[in-house]
Amino acid sequence: MNVLKNFEAVFAVALGVAVSAANLVGSPETAAPAAQAISTSVATPSKMAVVSVPAKRMTALEKQRSLEDERLLAKQEATRNRI
């Protein structure tokens, strides 16, 4: 129970030990070199970036069934949270 009463102090000490150990172990000479940033931007001032999503559109019946399923799941989740 003493640990729970002094949890803030225990956390501060553990954090101090971890930071000290990280500073002692990790020196700049042994650190891995930083990764180079890769620019993947396609848009330019004269050209807009375009995203194409190749997917089949849902029919009206599929949309209706999807909405019914979604509403049913939401209703079940609401009743589950009340219990």
C-alpha cells in the first residue's frame, strides 16, 4: 500500500533513472544516422494531385441493406452499453 500512496514519487524516480540511463548509453557517435525525407508530393502549382479509387459502386439495394445493418449494430451497441 505504501507504493500506491507514493506513486507519484516512485514514477518520478523511475523516470529519472530511465532518462539518466538513456543519456549514458546513447551517445551521438553510436546513434543511427537520421533517415532522409522523401518528397512524394505530386501536386505542383500548375498540376493538381488526383486520387483514384478503383471500387465498384453499391447498388441502391446494397446501400439500403448496409444502412439497415449499421443501424441494427448501433442499436445493439446502445443496448449493450446500458447493461
